[in-house]
Amino acid sequence: MKLLAVGLNHKTAPVELREKLSFTEDQIPPILKEMLLLSEITEAIVLSTCNRIEFYAVCEDAGKAVDGITAIMSRFGDIDKKSLSSYLYIHEDRDAVTHVFRVASSLDSMVIGEAQILGQAKDAYKIASYNSATGPILNRLMHRAFSVAKKVRTFTTIGLYTVSVSSVAVELAKKIFGRLGGKNVLLMGAGEMAEDAAKYLKDAGATRLIVLSRTFVHASELAVRLKGSAVEFDELYDQLMEVDIVICSTSADHYLITNDRMAKIVKARQHKPLFFIDISVPRNIEPSISSFEGIFLFDIDDLKGVTSQNMREREKAASEAGRFIEEEVNRFLNWLGELSLVPTIVSLKDKFEAIRQQELKEAVSKFENPTKKDREILDAMSRGIINKILHEPITEIKNVHTRGEVLKDITLLKKIFKI
Amino acid sequence: MILGTILLYIIAGAMSIGYAFYRNKKLEVAALVSMILAVILQTGILLLFYRRSDVFPVFSLKYALLMFAWALAFGAILVSVIFKGTTSIIGFSTPFIIILIIVFIVLKGSTKELSPIFNTDIFPIHVMLSITSYGLFALSFVASIMYILQETWLKHKRIIWTTKWLPSLFILDDLAYKTLTIGLPFLTLGIITGALWADRIYGSYWNWDPKETWSLIIWFAYIFLLHGRISLGWRGKKFAWVSIVCFLLVVFGFIGVNFIFKGYHNF
């Protein structure tokens, strides 16, 4: 019995290939069905996200199973089987368990620590178990994976540091204003990053979004899209009296918000906090305004500085999380060993007993007139030999089990005795 | 027992700072728990003293310091339980609490017989009210320090481990302001009960004892600060700085005045 994790991800395969293999929820049940049709595979899960496609399986013969899975992939993704195999990674047993745990904990993600993967893994498991593709081993594996992921998130800082410019902006806003409820956001100009930041702020609770642009039509369009309201450009300084957060992403070649004008506004606002995010290049807000009481100004470099610093923190946390993972992998493998230990011992004893019965029959048949006592002597002797032979190996397996190496040993045992 | 209390406060502070670095929720809980244990132990010390001497345990500067530390610790626990994400106040208030307790240990206890003039009903109330207000002012002071640090770091775009550890500017400002608005009525009542007591003993409400005078100065200082906040729109950094100055006046009034001027206040 082997555990297998086969797949490809953003590190091993180009996006064109991943696109072909990015299956929807409806496409997965037939794939699971195909997998289980392979005689080697007893349990299966398919995890498909935009960054990875992975197949988890419990199988008897890893080589055959990988072959079967590759064939299924090439058929469903319409890719040449030979070229496919160069992009695949194949993990067995301990490596497979480690891999599954790392994926669920978001340590293997493109953006380390992103929170979506856990939900995607849960969905993949749900689909598989709904289609009766999972059994005791994958059930346990996935449940452990989810609990490891939760542990990693709780006990390391991995989910704590935001790594996108927009979410950093939201976080800073929260550190200034506490809650964002009742706060008004002014968006100057357009651009993906600025719109993203505005959307994030609104999702985080900001009450009103005001859009302002050189051309009023643009502002109106954008306002409709972002569910805000548009104002004329010359209202800028009036708006600065009212709003709490300003996102500036204009393409002017000079400062739109100057130190001199701000001096008056700051005073009139009674130093009520005002948070500027200037993502325009060249900058459109005079940097010196940040020396006013209550004014916080971050430009694009400042924000990027925070995100890359946070990314480093996440990487640090990820290596810390490795410790939890290893611990849990050991625990899982112990359980797995225990699971296969009992049946192995039983079949080992059965095999020896069968041999004994056969030899006993033969020996008895060689007597001319075997008495009851003759039979008894032969029976006792053969039983004694077998018990003595088996005693030490069985005790040893049971002891080895506590050292957590049982899986390897059981495989060897099965191989030697052909059970 | 007292050393145990100090040790628990040190642990609480260390856990809180550790939480800042490692962001491990267990450390945060540990900080709060050891803080609560410390306060319980300190309450025990105060009660023991009360039982042994059968007088309210604040008839000397020594024990008043212990009460003061207790009030601050109790307040810090309340704040971190009531307001979300404010456990860092434990890390900031424990140093002050520990200093207060160390001064308590170092200071020689008043050996003189307790004068019967203190044995009136109103006196313990006067002391309790005053110390409660001091505790609240101390919290306001701690929150103001935290505000200034957080503000400075945010302004200079130093987004480091402390950014997450410290609460938002809004909460800190609110906290510094609220503790002060609650503390001021307590101080007012403390002064009034003090005057009532003085009337009973000396036959006159106000005797211009240095401590009396100083408490009046403190009272005006805080009124001035509140006025600045409400009518002049002092907020943020300015408010925090003035609050810190006001608290330094309190500390001087609490400890310093008696060493410089002589009056009938024991402490």
C-alpha cells in the first residue's frame, strides 16, 4: 500500500499547460471515476486550482498508478502524454504526506500564506468524498492536513502580513482610524491599483467613495463601477475638508496637492487625521505635507517597501511552519503504520499456519498407522517451531512501530514473505 | 509574596513583548493571565496588611504606592479585556507598575504611631478616590506614550513589528481621553472628601497645605487639558504630550511635594 501525490504547479509548468488542466467542479467526478477504475488505485482526490493540479491516491503499485494518472491527465487535458511527464512531480509516502500538508498550509503557494488554498483543498476533498472516492487513509490525511493548516495559521505569523499594496493600504488605514466605518474615501484619477485600493477600503467598511477626475465623464463612469459618487475636479480642496482617506493616481506632471494649500486645510480640519496614498508616478502630492499634525502620506515606494518586508516575514514564518508539518507528518505515518501493522501480522501468521498444515498432513501421511498420539506430537512440534520463529520478528515489528519506521519495514516484510 | 508579584508582572510584560515579536496568541493569553494572577496576589498582600494592622492599608506613602500600582494594573487588565487588540498596554504599563513596587520595597515604612486624626470614616474614602483617579491618569499617560510612539512610527513610515502590536491611533487617542474624563471626577471627589475630612479635624475646609495646593494645580491642569480637547480641538499628538506633562505633575504631587514642603499630609 502506497500513498501517492502526483501533479504540477506554477513552479514546474507554464501557464498554457496549467490552463488546459484547470478542471471545473463538474469535470472532476468523471476523473475520479477513471482513477478508481485503475485496479491499483483504491482511494483518490483531485485538487485543481489555477496554479496547480494534483492527484492524491492510495495505491498498491506506485509505478503503474503514476502511469495511469498521467494517461488520465493527458486524455482529459488533451496533452501529449510524453511531454506531460516532464512537468510532473511525483511524491510517495512520507514525501506525499509532507507535500499535501504543505499545500494545504499554503507553504507551496505562489504567494506564500495566501488563504484561498485551504478552502480549495477542502472543496476538492468534499467532491471526492461525495463521489465515494476517498477511504480511511485519504479521509484521515485530509483532515490532518486541514488541522495542520489551521495550526500553521494560528501559531505562526504567516497569515498576519499582507502582501498586496491594496491590503497594506487598508491595514495602515485601520491603524490610523481604528474602524473604517463612517470614513470617506476620495479617489483621484484612475488605474488598476488605485481602484483596487478603493474597493478594498470599501469592503473593509469605508462608508462613502468619492471619485474625482480631470474629465467629469471619466469620474462618473468610474463612480458607477465602484458604487461611489463623482465630483468635479475643482472641488478637490472642498473635498479635502470632508474626507478621511485620499488615493491619488493621477497623471499630472506637478503637485496637485501642495504644502501651502494643505496648511490651511489642516488647520480648518482641526488636525483630524487624513491619510494620503499617492500611487501616481511622478508623485502628485507634495511630500512635505506629511510633517503636518494628523497627516499621513505614503507613496508607492513606501507601500511596496511594506509589502516586500511583509513577504520576507511570511517566508520566515513558512520555514518556522516546517517544524509543525514535520511533527504532524510523523504522527500521520505512525497512524498509517499502525493501520497496516495488524493485517500484516495476521496474514503473516496465516501464511505460516497454511504451510504448517500442509507439511503436517504430508508428514502424517507417511506414517503407516498414525496413532492419535503421533498426530499430537507432530502437531505440537510444528506449532512450536513456527511460534518460536515468528516470535522475535513480530515483537520486533511491534517495537519498531514505536520508532515510527514501521511503514518501510512492513513493506519489506511483505516483500520477503510474499504476503 | 511581594517578590512573587513583581515576578508575575515581569513575566506579563515579557510575554506581551514576546507576543509583539512572535505574534503567538498563546503569549498574548499568557501575558493577560500572569497579569491577572499578579493583581490577585497583590490584592492578597493588601488584604493581609489590612488584617494584620486592622487599618486601611494606605496610611503611608509606602502603601499608597502599592495601591497605586494595583490600580494601574487593574486598569490595564480592564482595558485589554474591554477593547479589542489592546493587550500591548500590558507591556507598556508593567514597567511603571514594577517601578512603583520597587519604590514601595525600598521606601522605609512609617514607624510612627498612627495618629487618631486619620481614624475617621471619610479618610479611607478620600484616599480611595484619589488613588483611583491617579490610576486612571496613569493609564491615560501610558496610552499617550503609546500614541506618540505609534504616530511617530506611522508618520516616518517605519512599519515594523510594533505597528501591529500597538492598537490603532484612534483607540489610543480615545483611551487617553476617556480615562482622563473618568479620572477627573474621581480627583474632584477626592479633593472634596479631603476638604470634608479637613473640616472635621481642623475645622476648616481648606488650609493651603502644599499637597492641597498641588492637587488643585493638578485639577486645573487636567481641566485645562480637557478644555483644550473640547474647545480648541487638541487631538492626537498635542493632547498626548499635554496629558504626559499633566501626569508628571501628578507623580511629583504624589511623591515629590512631601520631600520639599512640609504639610499635614502623611503622603
